[in-house]
Amino acid sequence: MTPGKGGPVLEVRDLARCFGGRDGRDDALAVIEGLSLAVAEGEFVTVAGPSGSGKSTLLNMIAQIDRPSEGTIHLRGETILAPGKADLNPGWNCQIGYVTQEDNLLPWRRLLDNILLPLRAQRRLDADARTRVAALIETAGLTGFERYYPHELSGGMRKRASLVRTLAYDPPVILMDEPFGALDAQTRTELHADLLRLWSLKRKTIVFVTHDITEAIALGDRVLVLSRAPARVVDEYRVDLPRPRDVDHLIAEPAFARLYESIRQSLARQAPKARRA
Amino acid sequence: MSRPGVVIAGRLLLGLGLVLLWTLLHRVLGDHTIAGLGDIAVRLWEIAQNGVLLRDIGVTMLEAGAGLAVGGLAGFALPFLITRVPGFEAALRPFIAAAMGVPKLALAPLLILWFGIGLLSKVVFVALVVFFLLFFSTLAGIRGADPRLIAVARVLGLRELMLLREVMLPSTLPFVFASLKVALPRAISAAVVGEFIAADTGLGSYIQNAMSQADTVGVFTGVIVVTVLVVVVNAVLDHTQKRAMGWRHSAIGGF
């Protein structure tokens, strides 16, 4: 995977985000500081970082549901977010999809209606779209559950539904925030395979945040390692494992093991000093 | 719950116990304190025959219903409007809280001076009582809506009306039903109290007339009719709620 071909799709420059420090107090906590990254068209970038390293905050700002303290975000060269910009535009007119940690399905809508919701909102729900959605539901193994309410489905199925909901309206860039975090290992592996299969159908540009090294390598073309707060990108690893990848057997490959070890050490350097012997 | 047969038998037994207790009190305390059940039944039959019962039920329910519609809609809609302007809700809050603190019962005589002894004064009275109940719980529902769900809905392209219909309204629905459960009996009570003060028809006026003639049977009959109305209206509300919130019913059961 070579980034390039007319510059990055998504670019983050010198991003910073502080929390607190209200009422004139001088204890503002910088969660992110001087963070820059660029993602090429069709690239699957995974971002690994220790917990509390501002991974979700980073995605929230790219999705425009949070505002940076400093720095800018660009989509195809256009500045879409800067500290001075007046109004946030969540999802940047449906150009940026966001699959969050929780599935965030509407509890009062059936599975199919949840999946069709963005298409309805964007007035793009026609026969074509319905056919595409049906195919996605089939690929994600959700056929037969279209008329169920979210609470009637398993956690894994809800994650799949939330993934399909975003893939259905086809945003060029998709952000994912540890979407499989709360699931058991078996379901996770299944969902990794599902995600890679869905991604291979139409190579979207994806930024996938995780604290799980295996997941970061198995899915990504490139792994970015974040420092602990204030977070910035400290290391970058290209994943030269061939695609399509068999997630189940990937772990056995020597290339995987070498990469795993490098990333593990990189993350270990980010551990709090007290815990380093 | 155990077998439904046990529940039904228990209810019959309790009902029978109440009838016995009532009869006992009637015997001990006399006609003027506790009306006999037989006399009440006869009175009910009389006013059902001469049309007074239906007319008075109609008048009271019209007042309660119209007041509930006006006050309820206003109390439900206003929180959505005032939360659209940042800071407006916070500015308004102490005034609404103060207005809520005014004892509405004490306002009833004033409302009759302003709007006369007819329908209008009771409708306004009921509306006032209901408005605050709906207003505060709808506001709580809006504030309690999951901010992540709203943020994700916006990312998905939901704007304004659709965000309102798909996310905000369903989020407030449990709060609205909870407050309606309180508001419905209150609305009927408010209509009856309004009629106590000044009216020539309605169940409150019937009870008031009976009282002024020391007609204990009439007072009890009126109170029983009002009670039955409240119970019926609540049952209708429960049914509506189950339909409107069916999505959570299968998981949580009724509440």
C-alpha cells in the first residue's frame, strides 16, 4: 500500500485538545498535543495506544462531534475543522462515517429500520439502495433478523448492524472506535473476518482505533502508535502481510510475530514510568 | 406472578372484605356518616335513568379532557422549543419553578372570576395543573437523552425534524407517560374541584349539591363515579403506553 496518488484523503495537522481548566484555573489537561497523521485513499489505518491516550477524542474531532483546541483537519485538501470555525458539522455532510464503541442503534427501531436510517435521512433510499443493503445484511450474517429490535439481538449482531448501517450509506472515510472491544474473543475474530470481507468489497478509507495489538496488525495496512497523554503519533509500522488475510492463522506467521513484538515494545515505552523496572 | 387463579381469588376475597367492612361501618356509624351500599346503588340507578349521570360525566370529562389537551400539549411542546436556544432554559427555570410553587387550588376562585362559572374556567384550571407536570418531566426527558446517540444520529445525517422524530421524541416518551399517569387523575380531580367552587353541572357540582342538602348518599355516589372514571382512564393510558413503547415491552415487561 503506498499512500500518495494525489495526496492524502484525510489529514490531521498539529491537533491538540485540552479538557478542564475552566473558571480561570490553570490545570487544563492536554489529552492530545501536536498530533499529525495522514491517510491515503482506500487505506486501512489502525491506531494503537494505551488506554486514556485520547484515541476516542481524536476520532470525535475528526467526526466533528468535538472541537480541537489547536490544529486543523483536512478532507481532500479542504480544511473541514479548525479551532476558530463557527459550527461543528458532525460527519461533514455524511462524508465521514463513525462506528462507535457502543453500537448506538436506536432501541425503538427494528434492525432494518436502524440500518436504513441514514439513507432515509439523506433522502437516498431507493430500490438500488435497498438491494445494496440487503446484500450487506447477507454478508454480515444478519439475514432473518431484520424485524428484531436491538435488545433482542446479541452484542455481536448489534455491532454488525452498526457496521452495516455505516457501510450502507457509503461514506468515503470511516472512523472506528474499538467497535469490537466489549465482545468475547471468538466473536471478535468472526467480526474481524466479516469486517475485512466487507472492506474488500469496496475499499473504504478507514481509521480504526484499538488498544489490541493483534487487532491492529490483523486489520491494518499501517499501524500508528500513540504516546500516552498528551497523545501524538510516536511510531509507524507498515503491515506487509498479504491480503486477503486469514485472521485465524495470521498469528502463526513469523512476520506477524516480529511486528507484534516491535509494536508491543513501542507501547511498553509509553507505559507510566513507575511501572518500568 | 404465580397462577392467575390465585390472583383472581385473592382479589374477590379482598373485594368481599371491603364490602363487609363498609356495611359494618354503615351499621355502626349510621346513614349520615357512611351511606349504605344499597342506597348508593339505587341512587346510581336513578341518576342513570334520568340522564343526570351521563350529563355530569360528560361535562366533567370534557373539562378534564380539554384542559389536559391544552395544558399537556403546551407542557410537552414548550421544553423542546426552549431547549433550542442555549441558555434560554436556564434563564427561564427559576420563573417556571416559582410559577409551579403557586398553589393552583388557591387560583381556582380567581379563574372563576375571570372566566365565569362555565366550562372555560375549569378547562383553564385543569390546563394549569397539567402543564407543570408535563413541562418538568419532558424537560427531564430531553436532558436525559443519550448525548452519544444524538451525536451519532447527527453523523448519520439526521437533522432537525428527523432528529426530533427519531431520537428526541422516543427518548422523552417514558418520561411523558410517567407524568401522564400522574396528570390524568389530577386533571379529573381539578375539574371536580373547579365545579365545587362554582358550576351548575358536572360531577363536582353534583357532589356539592348533595352536600348542601346533607345528602350523604349523593356525596358517596358522586365520589364513587369519579373514582371509577379515574380507574378507567388509567387503564386506557396503560394500554396506550404498551402500544406506543412496544419496543421495550418484550424485554422489560410492563411498568
